[in-house]
Amino acid sequence: MSTSISKSEPATLSEQDRALILATQNGLPLVPDPWGELGEQLNMSADQVLERFQAMQESGVIRRVAAVPNHYRLGYQFNGMTVWDVADDAIAELGERVGELPFVSHCYRRPRHLPYWSYNLFAMVHGTSRDEVENKAGKIADVLGEACSGHTILYSSAILKKTGLRLRKQTDKN
Amino acid sequence: MSVTAERRKKPEPGATVPAFSDTEKAIINRLQHGLPLTATPYRDVASELGIGEQELLDHLKAMLADGTLTRFGPMFHAGEMGGGLTLAAMRIPPEHFDTVTEQVNSFEEVAHNYRREHELNMWFVLATETPEGISETIERIEQLTGYPVYNMPKEQEFHVHLHFEV
């Protein structure tokens, strides 16, 4: 996957796209013709709906239309947020290499908050045991080498909330 | 940032792992990569997997109902939608943790919130409709809870692809 800087110009959503997002943020209809069903709700043709989904995926508003598993149910009980203190002049190149490791699901550069937080590279690693997560973290350490002056792994001990990102209806906005 | 909506109680760490049939495994693995955006997407995936379209739909409904899947649908990219998105952390003394959890979770801008084993022990994702909404929300959380919020917006994205092979 390519590296992207997060400061891309945000797209402005059309009314139609906004309506499609609102209609599907709980999920895509599980019927043979999901586009037609959405079109009926929104007074669009099935072709128009499909065309808007293709356009939104093309522009990146939608990453993909996909299944989101509960990783605990799949046996990936250990979700380790590995965090690394990487030299500022090396992080762009090394971050990309860490992101390419097949077991790293998310990899971001984020700001430090000294003195509480000295880590500027975040790589999420999931495993079926702590050993597996630690083993994978060891491989990240190998990639970072001497540019890294410290790291730790934060395990989640409870999901406190998981509702996902949601658009509010226009009328709810104040 | 991928987007999930969870509607019912889900197993927490330590839950037992159910046995999946080969068909269920194939569906889970295939559909994490994304539904093809074709006129008959479910039929196309079903035929790829060598099962019937209705069988695929029935499995998807069942896996959503039993919590194997938290969601099936478009995964939105908040930044591309013109909104604000960030990861934030707090340091909460254990005796106040439950109270602050309730306070933080009461904000609809808080999409995910995890307890993590660290001095910074509460980590949440904030999603707002406008980029400016992030700092406003952080101020409101700080006022309500009385604790500082450490904002850690992504400065660069190296990779996002969450895939769990079963």
C-alpha cells in the first residue's frame, strides 16, 4: 500500500452521497440487489447508487465495502498497540518499512507529548497470544534498529465503547 | 481509520473462539477485502466462493447476529469526508476510571474507546463533522472530566489494512 500524507484536501460531500452514507452507516442491505434497495429509499436508480459508490471508493471517501470481524471472536484476543520513539529524521522512511510488514494493520506517525509520551510511531499488531504480539514487535524493532530509542506495547484490557464513526443527520447539527 | 458500528454485546478478551465452518472462514476472509462494486455483488462473491447467493446472505446475517462480524458495509474515511478524526489519550486514576469512562463515552464524537495498560490508560478515537470540531470536543471533555486530554492526530499514514485470517 502506498504512503499517503494525511493533509489531503477533504472532499465536499454532495447531498446525494451524504444520504447514501447515512443510509448505509449501519450496514449495506443484505439482499440480492442492495443498490436497488437503497435507490428505492433515496429515489435514485440502482445504477446511480452503484455509480456513486464506485465514485466514493475511487475518491477515497469509502475505503471499501467490507466485513468487519470482531477480532476477539476470531481468536485474535491480543491487540497490541506497539509504540516507538523514532528519530525524527528517520521516521518517514522507517515508518513506511514498518507499515509494509504483513502483520501490521495500522501504522501512523503521531506527535509526542513529553514527559508522558515520547513515542511518535504507532503500529497496531494483533495476535492470538502475547508471545505472538511480542514476537512481531521484535521484528519491528529489527527494522527500526538504532533509530529507535525506546518502545512499549499497550494491550487493550477492555473495550469501553465501539460505536464507530457516524455522520449526524443535517438537522441534528447545531 | 476504519469504521465499525457495534450493536450488541460482544465477547471481550478471554472469550472462547467458536469453530467456523470452511464456508464461514472463506466468507470472513474474502469479505474483509471488500465487496466488488458490481451490479450483483453478492452473486459475484458467492460464485467466486462456490456457494449460492442466498447461502452467502444467510451466513452474513447469522454472523452479524451472533457477533462474529461487528458490521458489514462501507468503511468510511473520515478525513476524506471533510471531517475531523484523531486519537486521544488520558491518564485517569483507577478510582475515577469508571466515572470518567461514562463521561467520555457520553460524547457521540467518541467512536471507539479502549482501556489500555499504561500510565495513559484511556485511548479513544474522536470523529467530528468538521476539522475544528476536534479541539472543541477535547475542550468539552477536559471541562467535564477535569483531566487533560492528550491529542495524537495522525501526522502521516503509512499503512491501513486490517485483515484477520481465519
